[in-house]
Amino acid sequence: MITGPAAGADDRRYGTRWGRTVLVLLPALLVVGVMGTALVHGVWSAGYTTQAGTLGLSVAEVTGGPAAIVAVDQPVKAFDGSVSQQRVLRLGVAEAQVRGMCVTQQASLFGRTATLRIEIPSATVRGLVLDAQTLAGNVRLTGNVTVNINAADATVPGLPAPLGGSPDDLGILADGLFHSGSQDRVRGGQLSSAQLSGLSARLELGERECTG
């Protein structure tokens, strides 16, 4: 999250605070370079706190495995610093091929809405975890699939830490996962490593979303 001088009411709309000066444009775009490094050399944590705003995520196709899905309570930090628990679906995949990924995040800039858009045509990721507020698209689980297991037992070889599910929560395990045509809202994500191809980013005025 990029911070700047004290923000007004408009800056709170998206749960993301960007500075009021034109200098914010440079750090906003530099975030892409930092993100690229972080994705390639990720530091995975079993528990982390996200900011209040969600990210738009569109993916043409994800193929990988083994995979697990659990329901968890994700700590979310609001603009005023308070932390609450939000229910999310946590998806963990040991290794995946990703095609046509687009990520967007909105914020208020000079009292106007701006969108940071990041596009990655293809990627190979390992130790991927996503916390999804909403999932939309086609999902197919392949191989051996176990439904309604104890979420605390939903572990995937290749992930550096457990997914953090509670004993009384939903858990699903599958040898393979295919997800296409996604239009998701995610709270956050982590991964162990990634190889990215063709990463690009731009800052656009207005509320933009990935179109798939």
C-alpha cells in the first residue's frame, strides 16, 4: 500500500490510500518492479494481514496441482488501523501454469478514481496461495478428489506451510485443478516462486476492471 499525506473521505473509498501529489505516480509504477521481484523470490507466511481493499483478478486459464481449498478467517486491516476477520476461500496449489492473468486495484487520487493494472501473459508459479472473496468462472478438480475433509488436515505437498484451516471448517483436496474464465475478487495472495513472462503495468484514470 502506498501512503502519502493525510487523506480525506474520498481516499477511504477503496481501502487503499495513495498520496495527493503527482509524485505518487512514480512510486505507484515502481510497485510493479517490486512486485516482480517478490513474485520470483516470494517469502511465504502461514498467516498475514491484508488491507481493506480487494484486488480484481482475471485469469484465462490455470492448470496445476496438487490443490486444496479451505474456508478460513482472514485478518483485514481497515483504513483506521482496526483489524477484523473476513471469511474467504483459501486456494493452495503446489505448482501451476497460468495464462492470461490480469490484476487491478482501485484507489482515490486527487479526488478521482485511478486503477493500477498489471498484466502477465504467462507464468509458472510454485507454492501459490490465494484468498478469494468471490470466485467466478469454471473450476474442474481432477484425479483423486476428497470433499468435506477437516480443513486443518487440508495440506498440499509443495506448500511451505499449512493453509491454516480450522478443525470445524470445510476442506477439499484434489490431485489436479483447472480454473478458466475467472473474474475473481481476492483479498491477497502468496507464493514461493514464479517465472513471469511479459509483465506489464499501467496506471489508468477511472474504475477499470480486467475483462478476461
